[in-house]
Amino acid sequence: MDFRLQNSVSVCRRMRLLCSLWVLLLLGVGSLLLLVHLPDLTDTVLHQNPGVPVLVAPRWPVEKDSTQPSDAVGIGRVLVSPPGLRPLSRSVSPLSDPVPDRKQRVTKRHRKLLLKTALPGGEEVLQQLDSTQESRLHLLKQFCSRYRPIIGKRHVTRQQVSRVYVEDRFRLLYCEVPKAGCSNWKRVLMVLGGSARSTQDIPHDVVHYSNHLRRLESYTFSDVVDRLRSYTKVLFVREPFERLVSAFRDKFESPNLYYHPVFGRAIISRYRANATRTALRTGAGVTFREFVQYLLDLQRPVGMDIHWEPVSQLCSPCLLRYHFIGKFESLQEDANHLLRSIGAPANLTFPDFKDRNPQAERTSSRITQNYFSQLNATERQKVFDFYHMDYLMFNYPKPFTDLH
């Protein structure tokens, strides 16, 4: 009897030990399964609770030095994401944001300011300005929709917002297009931001070399997203051939301590036969034809420059979805219309002075025709092809009848 009792106790102890081991084994397996599926559980929680912040370091993709053939909208750079950088997600891509109705953006107070500062004609002039904007935006939207499958796969990169200046007080984003009134636009932004009282008081060097203006690329990832979504995005453009001639006259026909030695010497060395030692040393005296040869050369001796880079690449109109498109040909009217619509001070108007080479005549369509008459029909066609997207996006007519 004692033996049986002892045997039963021994069996019970063994059973308890086995049960304990079994429970520990089950707990171990359960923990392992939990660890394996933890990422899936995290994703589920985030999808069910979109307001929960995700601590991910902001990343920007950057450009490689190498390039590939341009696609249909002139964006042909190879973009990569280095470690620690990421693109803005497609869910917040400016391409997916609808263009707001401009009439809804103008309050009654702003309307009064517009009427007070507009050209003679009052409400009729404002309606015409509004109609012009609607037409320009609609045309650009139609153009971009044709290439949306290409653009929609791209993210906003640091390079694509590197020319965009920010004015936080009036919630304005301005993409700088050189030779399309950008110097005076920077003056206006400085006055709007409170760093200057008057556009007349700001010298040229202060405009371009001071730290009074911030570019969008300098903001944090989340701040970039917020501003692209909620600020008024502004773009001013110019007839491409005229903009090119204006850039050539400014950088190569006037003394310049940067463009002559950097671009001039390389251009003369590459495209001028029997160049003199003086020309090779100074880089002065580049002809318009030599400049065009450089522009069209796929193996340029020096890189592209923002002063003649197409706007389709410089400001990415199909990706950033601008709310206002002004033109250099109607600069005063368009700029002042915009200033009133954002509620800028009534005494702030767009300046019209020319502070670089003020004695030189402004580049006009007549002057542009004279420069392009130095080229043959084939060369003119190639330059037109180079800027073809800009002509289509902003509805500029062909500047020569023999272009196709």
C-alpha cells in the first residue's frame, strides 16, 4: 500500500514537471510567433489609427551626376535615394492636390484692394485677369494630364524645390526663373517678409547674395510637405527665345567675373577655330552662335545653367501644381494682381526698374529676332526643340514661321 502511494506521488510529480515544461514550451513558441508578426501588427495599428505619429527620419532623394535621355516632360535626371534620405510620399505629392479655385481665395477686402490698384476698367479688368489665370492654369493642367503616367511615378526631390523661395507671412512659394523678373520678385518677397521697407532700397547684390530669403529645400521634411499643400505656389515665365537672348546679353556681352572665365573660356576653346590667346585666357567675346553650339551640345564642356535652363525642368510645373502663372510680357499687371489677391500691403507694387546694365536696352522681341537671324534654319529649329515643352506648357507661339 505504501509502495503504491509513493508510486502515485512520483507519477504526479513527473506529470507536474511535464506540464510545466509543456507550458514553458508553449509560451516560448507564442513569443516567437509574436516577434515574427510584430511588423504586421504595427502596420495594422497604423492603418487603423492614422493619427499615430511614426518616428521616421526625413529623407530627400538627390540627383546623380549622370543623366539619361529626357522623358516627354523634360525631366530626365536619374534620381536616387541615399541612406538616411527619402522622397516625399506619393500620398502627399503636390500632383495629387487639386488646384484651388482662385475666386474663392480672394476675400472681399482683397477684392477692394484689387479694384483700387488695378488698371482703369475696375471689375471688368479684374474679371479679365481672373479669366487669363484660369485659361493658363487649365492649359497647363491639360498638358500635364497627357503625361501624368510619367509624372505620377516621381516624387518631389530636393533638386525640384531648390529654386523655390518661401515667404511665410503671406504663405507664398515663388519659383525663381532667371531673366523673367526674378530680381524684382525677390525684392518683393523681402518686403513682404519684413526684411526691407521698400523694393527701391535693395541693391542687386543684396537681392542675390544675402540670407534674407529662404529656399524650400532648407525646411524640414514635414514643413516642406505642409507648405506645398497649403501655400500659394507662383511661377513667372518668359518667351523662351527672348529669355535665352536676354541671358546671353547679360552674361556674355557685359563684363562678368564668373561667366567669362568659367563658361566663356570653355565655349571659345571648344567651338572657335584658331582662337587667340587673349580670348582663351579671358573668355570674353563669345558669339551668339558659339553660345548656341554649347547649348545644343550633348557633351557640353560646362554644365547647364539656371539662366537658360528650360522652365519645364527648372520649376517642374507638372509636379508642383502652381496656383498662379504670370508672364514677363504682362509682368506688372500679373504681379500686382497676385499681390492684391494674397492681401499684400496696398502700397506695395511690383517694381519695374532695371538695375543690371541699366543703360542697355531691354531685350525685346525685335532684338531677339535680330540675334536668331544670325543662325540658320536648322540651328533655330534645334533651339526651338530644346525649349519645346516650355512653348507648349505656357502657350507661346512659334517665334519663326519656318519652325515646325
